[in-house]
Amino acid sequence: MGMRSALLFVIALLFAAPAMAADLTVTIRSTSGQSVRDAVVTLQPTAAQAPAPIRFSWPYKVTQQNLQFDPFVLIVPQGSEVSFPNKDGVRHHVYSFSSAKPFELKLYGKDESRSVKFDKTGIVALGCNIHDGMVGFVIVVDTPYAMKSDASGSVTLRGAPAGPATLRIWHPYMKAGNNQIERRIVVPAGGMTEAVVVQLRPAPDHSRSY
Ligand SMILES: [Cu+2]
């Protein structure tokens, strides 16, 4: 690349960057003061977005290992193909009754995998016909601004457009309609930090605590 084309390339990059992109950090605690992990935070800007393929950095995969779904909560863009590899020495029979994607993957064994395409947005609760204790969730979204909270209860959505938006926080055990709370916010150009306190029900799956 010559000097002149290199310069043009840099200028093109500068103009390609979205105007006033902001970072939004959300920290989620329970009413008992615990950091809440596995909460799904999504931001839906009110202004129409240019349609672009949404891609997340994590694999679109739910492994069955040690009689659990791993990860417990997976966020994928609408239209994604998710693989369900079995790493256990026993067979699993993965299913969902959720309206966003009812499906059934009949019994399959160790080191076998199946996949499912999630074409509608929504919450898809996963279960196994053989092992009642296996619980998991696939969250199908149509926004690139989506992430689940880490062990410190925190999420940072990067590069969100400044302006009005709807912020949603979902957790499988949240005491709220549809396990979700919703806030209308205005994302400032300089970014923002939100602290949210949520009320949780006890986890029915005793292998996890919140
Ligand atoms: Cu199973």
C-alpha cells in the first residue's frame, strides 16, 4: 500500500466509525447484595439501525457435560445454527417447549453432536428428557448490543449509538413479568454506567446458586 492509499484508508476508517458510539456498563445485584451472573442485558436503540449481520465473539454451542448444559445461558443472533455436542458417557435427549423454538434432539451419545437453527427471537428453555436436573437457556436476539453478566454481575456493551434506547435485563430466576425488567434510557455520547438491583427467586436447580 502506497503512502497516499494508506492515508485514504485511514480516513475511510475514521468515517466508517459510527458517530458518537458509547460504552454502556450495567452492573446487576440482587436485593440480598449478591452479584448476579448469567443475566442477559440487551440494548435496542430506538433509531432504526442499518441492517448488518450480527456476530458475537463466543461460540454458538451448548455442550452437555457432567449432566449440565454448558453454558447455562447462551446468547445468539436470530437465524443462528447452534450445536449441541454431548461430552458425557451417557445419552441425552435435548428438547424445548418454548414457543420461540420447540424442538427435540432424540437420544444421542458421547462425542456426537446435533444442531438446531434458531430463526425467531425469544427465550428458549432447554431440558433433557432423561435428566430432569439439566436446565439451560438459548436467548435469540436481533440486536448486536447483547451480552450476559459475568461473575461480578457486570456487562459492558461497546459501541452503542448515543440516543434513546430500550434496555432490557433478563434472568431465568428474576421475580418479574417474563423474568425481565425494561428501562427506557438515553445513552449519552460519553457512555454510561447503570447499577440495577433485581429480585431473584431461589434457583430450582440446586447445583447453581445466585
Ligand atoms: Cu440428559
